[in-house]
Amino acid sequence: MKDHFDVVVVGSGAGGGVIAGELAQRGRDVLLLEAGPHLTAADFVRWEAKATHELWWPLRLAPLASGEVVAFLAGRCVGGTTTINTKVALRAHEQDVAKWHASTGLTNERGEPFSSSDLEPYYDRVEQVLGVRERTDWTKSVRTVEVGFEALGAELEPVHSYTDVNCMRCGSCLQGCPTNAGKSTENTYIHEAWARGLLELRAEAVVERVLIEGSQATGVEYVDAGGERRTVRAGAVVAACGSLNTPQLLIRSGLGNQSIGRNLGLHPVRLVYGLFDEPQDAHMVYPITAHCMDFQLDEDGGFVVEATTIQDPIAFATTLCDENGPLWGERLVEAARGFRRWVGLLPLVTDENSSAVVGDEDGGERFDVEFTPVEQERLDASLRFCREVLEASGATQVCWTGIASTHVQGTCRMGDDPALSAVDRNGESHEVKRLFVGDGSLVPRTMSVNPSLTIMALATRLAEHLDADPDGYLGSTA
């Protein structure tokens, strides 16, 4: 088995999948390692428990002082979370990116404060590869709640998404797209290069540590599907395991930068459900078809509302509650029986990156989360607004779930100041040369929208930098 490459990329999601694919297409010798299995559309069926077991990262929880918990949700398969997400494609708002320089001193190649214009060519590239399009094919459940938004003087707009015309609006996105209409990094960046023999992919490979010699990364050590420990060498290592796992990998590898694991952004969400008299079948639509951006900016409320959606029955019934507390017994049974009549709204709250990932060299992990008063007010305000929308739409009952986080960001943020960031403007570690971070960990401050398109844009930018090879890490093109 080959054991030396130009670049080894750890993680195949929105960051790693793009970096590996882009570098392979440019002729670089790339190994892509993924902890989860390599499953494709032929394996994807709408079987909630099966998909949760095969495609999702085992559930992780962070306790809150209130007694509630935050559930972290992510993919663990080739394509990472892009395989099981809703494919919403939004560019970061100018105000979002302006926070980056203020937080870490991040500048562009000209020494100017990093701005949204620095990402534009990379957004263009990603949108072209993924075939981003506007979704105006609203179904009954969206039209039902549109009335409530209008009654409150708010606007519901179509989303842009990375889905093609093969999307049948079956609602199976969270179990993997069975028609390949959802453009994950797997069926775009990875498979394009892998099928042509340009990229080596090893799934079910759990990377334990980055190999570091004399303050330079020289490769990684991982355990393969058969339990055998293997070592590969590379001119550069890219950690792209996600904002919860990348900092832990760096800590296990002996890095000591104080920013690693800190400044975790959750983009916390809770689903808010309304029960209607007629069937709405919110489980048989493109899950996030529309959104309300009226409260996106911090000064306007600091949250975005996506519509419509509903979890599949197991997840739907797990944390359902109302003002009287958790639903259980006959109340929960009745709620589950009415599954087809519930419509869900998903408010995404912009948080202040006040949480942290705490890991140790032995693999232990902990997530410290405590919402600031500003964050708590945004959570409460978004719940109130969604409840008012559903009631104005005609809902006879409103319930909601516990808090979850699917858009984790930060923890190895990029910046010019090593005291405030873990990596530089090009994603390279401040303390270990040849070691790069290429996922949502880079983002200095939480964005107000779904971050996947921005993570892909940053990954494209990093791939361009690695291929240019200004420091001679990779040598000549393979």
C-alpha cells in the first residue's frame, strides 16, 4: 500500500472533500482519509434508524446550566455532513466577514482587512461545480406558513441550494440522497477525481495523530477498517475533520496553541412545529425550501428562519415539548399520530463563539457551552417569532424541540495574530509548518447563514494556495 503523497487530507466533508478534489484535479498526488464508510446513492434508503447508525456521527451532548442539553449533529461518512445535509447554498453576509478581522486581525494577501470580496472568486467556483440553483418549487406546507409570515409583515423567500433537476422532493436528504440530486462533496469533488484514478480514497480510516518532526508535519498515523495501524508520509497535512474533531486531532498531536478548541460557534437551532387540521406532509418536500432573512443582521434580531421542515418520526418524538414541559405518555402518542399534519420552522441563531471543545491527548472530549444573555435572547426571540408565525398560519398547537447544533464553526480560527488564532490567513498552523486546517474550524466568528458554501469557498482558496506551493512543500506536480 502506497505510503507517501504530496498531500494527505483528513476528513471528506465541505472542507476536506473540496481540497482533495481540487488538488487531485490539478495533478497533485493526494490521499483522502475518512473515518466513516464509503456509501453511495445505491445504499441510501429512507430508513431513519439505519441512516443514523451508518451515516451520522454518534450523538454528542453538551449540558447547559438550565438542565437542557445541546445535541451536536454531523455526518460520519464519505462526503461528511454534505452527504446528509439540506444543501442550502448561501454566501456569508458582508457583516459576517467583517467580524473576522476584528476577532483575529485576519488580513488578505495585500495586508488589508479580510472582506467578503476576497471570497467572491471562490464562491463563483464552488457554485459552478455544485450547480447552485434557486428553489421555487414550493409545496403545500410552505404555502401554509407563508400566510403567517405575511400576517406578521415578514417575507418568505426561495432558497438557493446545491441540488439538480433529479431532486424529487422526497425529503430523504438527512438519510443520503437516493437520486444523487443532492450535490455532496462525495458525488462531485471526490468521485470525479476518484473515478478517474486521480485521487486515492481510504474510508473507515481513523486518524489518531499528525506526525510532527522538528516543528514540521510529515504525515499521519491512522487505524484502518481492519484495526491495523498505518503510517503515511506527505509534503503537507490538511486537518479537515470538522470543528469538533479537528481541534482534538491537533491536541492529540501535541499542539499547544491556546486558540485550539476555543471560540466554538454553535449556530444553535431548535425546530418549532405547528399542528394543522389538514395533512401538510412536510416530510415529503425539499426540507429547506424557503427562508426569512428579515432578522438576519445582529441589530435586527440575529436569526434566520428556514421553512418548512420536519424531522423523521424517531427524532421528531425524542425531544418534543411545549410550555408545560416535555411531551410524554398520551400527549406524545397523539402528537406522533398527527405526524402528517405538523409543519416545522427552523430558526438559526447567530451566536458569539463563546463555547469550547476540550480534548486531551488520550482522546477524551468535552464540550463547554454556556449561552450569554445576548445569545439567550436571540434563542428566545426566534422561538417567539416562529410560534407567532405558526399561530397566524392557523396552527392549533405549537411545540418545539431541544437545542441542537449542526453548523459548528471556529475552534482553529484563522488570523494574523497567533495570540488570537490557531492558523494564518492560508490555514497553516502558527506553530507547525506543513500542517493546515481546511474546514469550518477556520471561521473566526459564526456566520448568520448556513456555512457550508463558505467552508467550500475557503477550502477552494486553500487548495489554490497549496497547489501554488510558495514554500516548496510539495515539489513538482506529480
